[in-house]
Amino acid sequence: MSATFVTDIATVAGLTILFVKPTIWIVPFVAVSVGLIAALPRVAPWFFSRYGNRVIEPEIKLVFASLFLLMWLGARANSQAVLPAFVLGRSSS
């Protein structure tokens, strides 16, 4: 499983470096990506214990909101949102 993760992230990073045509939106994309990678693993356990076990499932909404924000900023920056999503998924497990 770890080998697949490393291969996937290396492939995506390499293709992004080769084919990215960055815009000014790359700055907020990188800033939000680093912020989410640093903050979400610390905030998520508190959020899940505080608001979890409800019918509306706020845990899924927090994760989806984070991913949708990365996707939106990645599209604006002409980059791939999968890069920070990979790292975010790895840092929270």
C-alpha cells in the first residue's frame, strides 16, 4: 500500500511539474494547502468528537468541504488538487 502511495504521488507531482501553467491563484492554493495539511489533523479529532454521531454527518461534510476547496483552488491555479489531498490523507491517518 505504501509503495502505491509513493508511486502515485511521485507520478502526479512529476506530471504537474512538467505540465503546470501556473496563474496568480497558485499562491492561495499553496497557502490553503499548507494550512489544511497543518491544521486539519489537529482540528478534525476535536470536531469529530464534538459534532460527530449526528444524523447530518458533519465529519463527511468537513472532509468534503476541505476537498472541494482544494479542488476549486486547484482549478483556478491550473494545478492538481490531488497533490495536497494525497498529503492530507496521509498526514491524518
